Amino acid sequence: MKPFEAVNWNKNQHELTKVFWDQQWKQIWFPEEIAVSKDIKQWQDFAHQDTYKKVLGGLTLLDTIQTNIGMNEIARFETNLQEKALYTVFASFEAIHAKSYSYIFTTLCTNSEIDAVFDWVKRNEYLQYKAKRISDVYLSIEAGNEVSLWKAMFASVMLESFLFYSGFFFPLYLGGQGVLRNSAEVISLILRDESIHGVAIGYFAQQRFKQFTAEQREQLTVWGFEFLLDLYHNEMNYTNDLYAETGLSPDVKSYVRYNANKALMNLGLEVMFPEEEVNPIVMNGIRNEGSTYDFFSQKGSTYAVAKVAPITDDTFRF
């Protein structure tokens, strides 16, 4: 019988594991500590409530999958005990994210409106398609099969660094113009966590990828690009459906392509889409230039429990 092994954090197996662990805990936050109620007055006269609610509903579904399936399955089959522990922490934060959207719902919407959104989540074909495509890869991991684990990590990076962003766009775009700023603050905090998750899982996926044969790497690269392209076409349809009443679909699609390239970069692969201009209001919010959002140095303009060490581009230059 193989003996049970205790995780030994004194052994430096991957030096960045502890870096990711420490940074994630320094960023801990809770939605109830953000004054979303200050958005109520603006919400009452907001013209695109339906789109906003559906954005949050879609994000809730993806974070629910990442909490209950994605991180759990990757952690379950990971053999490195430090990495396994890190993924369980990430799952906890995904659960906070899913609950955060409900906090915004509870603050701004009636019970009947909330029920209608969650019913729409179950009926939207594009949202359900991407949820199933990602979940199927998670549930296909086989014990001892490193290729299947790498594919699940690839799918996770696609979710964290790419598929969330069609939803993130609208709150950031509005918040950058002073509309529903406190709700946007919640999104900015979620985005900051997802940035760490995408980079961390992408990094560990890269380490696995290096161990494969040249033939395996070639096959997996083709699989990865085909997987992304399928999700991308679905995401274009989802964007058209979600943003139909706003006229923002072209801007959202540019933002989605930008983040698809970022996801590939996190995995150490070549980008797929040509460089293009992304809406400057949203990009300005991410960079924390001229906005109230502080993604990487503290918890945000309305959340000031504690300051954390700043993350810069150099932090993730491996």
C-alpha cells in the first residue's frame, strides 16, 4: 500500500507556487464590503438593465463551473501536493466570485428579476455550449494521463483568460464612464484574481508541455488552436446575442480577441489574432490610468482593508 504523503512547503518544488499562493491570499476580499448600494439610484434609470443582468448571469455560470468542476478536477488529478493545494485555494476564490454576482443582483434587482436571469442562463444556447465544452474537458482527465491533465489546464486558461471577458467588458466600460462604478469595482476585483489564475495555471501547463515529445507538442498545439477557434466562433454568437440592444458588439469582439491572444500567451503559445485597437475606456480601466480601479496594488477604490505587494508585468515574465 502506498503511504499517504504530507505536503511539504519547506521543499521548493516550483518556486512560483508559493508566490502565487501568497499573492492570492493577500488579495482576499468579500463583496459585502463594497458599497454596491450606491449604484441603486443610477440603476433605476439605467437603460440596459437586461443586458447587464444577463452579463452577470453568464459570469455566474462560468464561475460556478470553475468552482465545482474545473479547479476540483485539476486538483484531484494533480500529483504535486503544493500545486494541488494552490488549486483548492483558487477554487475558493472562484466561489467568492460566483457569490459576488449574486450580491450585485440582490442589491439592484427584485427576486422575480433574478429568477428570470437564472432561467435565461439555462436556456441560452451559446452560454450552455461553452459551459459544456469546457466541462467536458475537465471531466475527461484520466489518472496518470498527463496529456488529459494538460488539456484541462488549457481549458481552464481559456475560461479564466478569454471567455470571462465578454462579460467583464460591460461593467468595466460603464464604470470607466462613471456609471454603476461600485458594481464595476466588484468586477475589477474578480478580474484581478482571474489574471493570477490564468497566469499561474498557464505557467504550470507550460512546464508539463515541455516534458512531452515533439510529436505530442505538435498534436496538442493543433488541438488547442482548434479548441480555441471553436470557442471563439461560439463567443462571437454569444456576444451578438448578449449585446444586441447596446450596439457594443464590435467593441466587445475586439476585447475578446485581445484576451484570446493573452490566454495563448499565458500558455506559451503563438497568438492567433492580429493586433487591433481595443476600446480605450476598458483598457484604461485595466491599466488603472485615469480611473478609480486599482487592480494590482490594493483591493480597489471602495475596498481598503489592506494593501498588498504590487504585481507588475515583470512579476509574470518567466
